[in-house]
Amino acid sequence: MKTVYVITMWSGGKAAKKWKSEEEPQILPQGTGVSFLSSETRLPVQVIGSISIEQYESGKEEFEMRISRETAASEDERELGPPEGSNIRRLF
């Protein structure tokens, strides 16, 4: 799983611009903003002002979906036996 950060710049109570970063944003020395590497452009970005940072775990959904598919497949295999009252016998 990979951690993804979403950095949002706010203006007038509304989201003005959003960026994604795979690296944790660093607080600027003045303490007025953050710097990070944009995932889309691979360029360094510095944002000063009203911002928010959200942290997400990327791949968690994929991991959970894979587990649920494997569980469903194993349940299907158990249910795929011959129909009741049939003269078919399973050999393996």
C-alpha cells in the first residue's frame, strides 16, 4: 500500500486548487505553507496561505477487493458440486 497526500489551497471558503503528492509535504521554514513534489507534474511546488492536507492509503481498496474475490471464488468452488439427486460423482 502507498500513502497519497492531497494538498488543497482554499480561497473564500472554497477549494481553489488541489494537488496530489506521494511524499509527505514539508512545512516551509517561515511556517506559512508547505512544499511537496506534485505527482502529476513531478515538479516541486510551494503553497503559501490557507491550505489543508489529507492523507490516504492508496491500494487499500484493491487489497480488500482481492481478498473478497478470493473468498468468493473459494465459496463458489465449494458450491459447484454435482446437483442433488444426480448420478455424477466428483473424482477429485
